[in-house]
Amino acid sequence: MPTNDHKIRNYDLVLDETFGKQGTPERAKAEEEAYNFYSGQILQTARKEAKITQLELANRAHTTKSYISKIENGIVTPTVGMFYRIIAALGMRVEIVKPMY
């Protein structure tokens, strides 16, 4: 569905039409793919900011350049263990905090 005609739309309806209604398997799959892509882009940005190549990151995280590429392109989701190895290899850390209300 083209949406570049500058008309105001309800994007909840556009998402429903394109990916299925909220709660459907189709929508869940689309959301999972979007999360994979977004996570990969975050890791790619961090890698580039660290000024290291995919091969250097792969060596530091004890994996392959191909696997790093697939993560960065949202093709695969790393296991939790691999995610932490990649984060550590980038000189970063994951911090989980409980929100204060």
C-alpha cells in the first residue's frame, strides 16, 4: 500500500493491513523481524563507533564474520550468551535497571 501521497492516515490501520492485526501470528512475526533488524542496527552502529571491522568483532567474540553480518542485517538473532560476548567485545556492558516510580 503506497503511503507517500502526503495524506494523513491512521497508521494502526496501515500496520493491521500490511502485517495483520495485533495479536495474530503474522503480526508477531513481523514485529520479531523488526526487533531483529533494529537490534542488528544497534550492534552495527556500536561496532562502527568502536572503529572495528566485522572480522575483528567476530574474532573478539569467538564467532565468524558471516555470523556478525547476519546479526547486523537482522537475518539471525544471537543467543543471549553470544549477545553478551558481542557486547563485551565492543567494550560495552548491558545494564538492567528497575524503573523507579
